Amino acid sequence: GAGVSQSPSNKVTEKGKDVELRCDPISGHTALYWYRQSLGQGLEFLIYFQGNSAPDKSGLPSDRFSAERTGGSVSTLTIQRTQQEDSAVYLCASSFGYGYTFGSGTRLTVV
Amino acid sequence: QKEVEQNSGPLSVPEGAIASLNCTYSDRGSQSFFWYRQYSGKSPELIMSIYSNGDKEDGRFTAQLNKASQYVSLLIRDSQPSDSATYLCAAPTNFGNEKLTFGTGTRLTIIP
């Protein structure tokens, strides 16, 4: 597609439920990133996929968070047993070389 | 020390004046630097990249890089109210790795 597509745009979930967030990167972009941004805060790195290499998971805050990227394209970020502190905007970005293009994000609210 | 550091602001500038945004970085190996603009409630948008020492101009925007001082800045000339946003500085902090580390951002308000 023309841009990075994320779905859903908004998600409200109950504490303890699992959620899946989807990212469809720009076609041909080999790198895909997940960040999250809490209200009024900076960007927090979560995970980075580059081609067929093992992902860089160094930013995942706990083992409740996981992500996969299928076929070098679409990625899914899964948060298990959601907590209120997981409430944030989850941003996906993709790149080919340096400089990212971000998607419009998924606003997750845990109630 | 944070890898990429910005003055958090907020910064207020009168319309038509020059806005100056500053960023320092800790990794001397960083070769490329990026400025993103983020409007409230929106995702970051890449507005400038710079790879060489000196200035790079694009319309009303000028990025300045000084690798010796590990300093990068963004100047916005003839500031407009539409420039009001948070500006994020970013750099890759591992050589050969495209992953960017972002500063916390500077909130800029242009006063009409």
C-alpha cells in the first residue's frame, strides 16, 4: 500500500484480556518497528524486525508482549493479560534504509 | 546520559520569527540524523534528514549538524501557526542498524 496501515485505530479492552494489534508495512520495506507512546510521553521502542534476521526484542517491557512478522510483511503485536499501564498509542513504522514512515497508530485503552 | 537528548520546552516563538530546536547525541558513531514533526493526536512525520556536517536546507527548514560537538539542530524560518507541534530528533545508535533512538521531543508553539 501507499502507507503503513495499522488496525484497529482504537481498541478498548478489559483488564486481563488479550489484544492483537496489526501492522501492514509499505510494500518493499524490509524493516518493521513497533513503538508505544503514552500520553504526553516520548516514543518507547518495543521490537524491530529486519528481513529474515532474528527480531530485536530488547524493548519489550514484559513477557506479556510478543510480536511476529509473517512472510516478511504483516506484523502482529500481541499483549496478553492486559494491564492498565499498557494503555498507550502503539505505533508501527517501516523503512528501507534509514528514516521511518509511521502508521497512524492504534490507541489502546485498558479499563 | 540519554542517547538522544532534547530540550523538552515548551518553546514559544512569535509568528514570522525563527524557531531553533536543539538536539545532542551520545554515540559518536552515529552517521545520520532525523527530525520528525508530530501534531497533537497524530503520528510522527519525517521532515528532515542530515548525514554530513554543515547545513541542509529544505524550504523554510534548515538542519544543522556538528559531529565534533555531537549536536544537531533544526531551524524553522518565517514560523507559521501550522508549525506548532512537537519536534522529535532521532538517530541510529548502533552502527549499521537502522533502529532509531528518539529524543523526548520539544513542543513548539507559534504565537500569531
